[in-house]
Amino acid sequence: MTSAGRFAPSPSGELHVGNLRTAILAWLFARSTGRKFLLRMEDLDRARSGAEAGQLRDLQAAGVTWDGGVVRQTARGPLYAGAISRLEAAGLTYECFCTRREIQEAPSAPHAPQGAYPGTCRNLDPAELEFKRSARPAAIRLRAEAAEYTVRDLLHGEFTGVVDDFVLRRNDGVTAYNLAVVVDDAEQGIDQVVRGDDLLPSTPRQAYLASLLSIPSPEYAHVPLVVNNDGARLAKRDGAVTLADLAAEGFPPDEVRDRLLESLGLPAGPLGNALAAFDPDALPREPWVWSGP
Ligand code: GLU
């Protein structure tokens, strides 16, 4: 299978300058290493009608091209179910009936890392299991045998983070992001994952899960986010931050692209120019402040 990079947005709204900056970086990392570049819509949750079409239009207008068709997670249920069955067969899952509130209120297990699932449902006896099953549908959790895991990242070096009994399938039947992303990247031949560094803390969980499924971990590069003047993630109240709003204000996608390339220390113009000059080691490591067009 050919190696590939990817951009995997959630079609929950319009693309904003931060998403486009990440997409451009993912494209540059993939193309500069001779990889294909794939586009996957992570539409299991929070999909909004019309959002996908708008995102694809904005990416194309900024010159971010991809190979093949767009893959949608909602069409891939059987793949996720297959992976969960393999984990189940290996004794690596259990049913969990906890509500969010119960998890928050449960005393954390001794030595458990902060934020880790406290293990309430890990060892239910058959009678408890039967009782709980009659009350509400179960989520499926991973029976993790590690409390932390280390990944290598091109920009962050070695990163060690928490692994806990995270959810693989929610109790409404929807596959959890951490399972879907691992299965999809492997199945699509993706061996390079470039995405926002807000996802770095989830990466040890994903890499650990990949190891349980005998999937080699991809190469990771977690890139800095775009923030507002207060250092917070961009939001609606920061004014025109989506490509659509900026276009409406007379600032078309190719000009936004040029601003973003400039912020990365790369030449403006079609992405081919930036590709010729791209050097991952020279990338800024700090969040970039967007203070308007
Ligand atoms: N769908 C996720 C997001 O838009 C990205 C997931 C990933 O790149 O692994 O935040």
C-alpha cells in the first residue's frame, strides 16, 4: 500500500483559518515526502448539513488538493465493528454503564492518572452485569493494560501521556473517535498524521490501541494552533475567522492562504512555491495569533 498523509476535518461547521493552516501543513508534510494526501470526513458526531460541501470548496479554493474520493466515517461502521470484535475476542474490552456524572463523582482509583476512567465497571460480577444491562445500554471500553504510553512526534519529540480504559463505542452505538481514527488511518494506508497539537494528549491512547490491533504507529507531527489576541482558540466572537466570512468581507481564500504561508515563514502564492521551500525543522513552534485580516 502506498504511504499517505491526510486531513480529517469534522464537518461540524465552516472551515476557519486554524483548520486551513493545519490542512496546508498536512499537505506540505505529505507532498514533501512523496506521500499521497487523503481527505476524510470525521462525521460520526456533530456533522452539520452543508458543512462538508463548504469545507471542500474552501480547501480547493486555497489550493489544497487530495487524491481519490472523500472518505466518510459514517460509511465505515462494519470496519469499526470488526476492530471492536477483535479486541473483544482478545478479552480487551468490557461493558460500561456509567453516566458522565457517575464518573465525575467516583473516587479515582489509587495511582490513577488525573482524568482517567476510575474503573467502576471493569470487574462487574455476572449478577451486577445483568442488573445494569436491564437498566441502560452499555458503552464498550478498552481494558487497558498500560497507564501511559510514549509516542514520537516530529515537532514535540517523545511524548508520554495517559492511557486509560477509554470508550471504543458509546452507549448510543456511535463509534468513538479514538477507535475510528486508528482503524481508518491503518485501513487507508496513512502513515503520517499531521494535525493540531490540541490532539497530542489523545495520541498515546491511539498509539496504544494501534499496538493492540497490531497496527504500526504512523509518524506524527502535531502543529501549533491559531489563537486569538487573548491566546484562546478562535471562536465566532473573534469576528471573521471562517473562510466564508472572510470571503464575504472581500478577503478571498487565496489571500487567506498567503497570510497563513507568511505566518509559517513560507513563500506566498500557489502551494507549489511553499512546497519547494518547506523545511519542517524551520517551522514556528508557537501558536500563531490571528488578529484579523
Ligand atoms: N476530526 C478531528 C478534528 O477536526 C481531527 C482528527 C485527527 O486529525 O486525527 O478536530
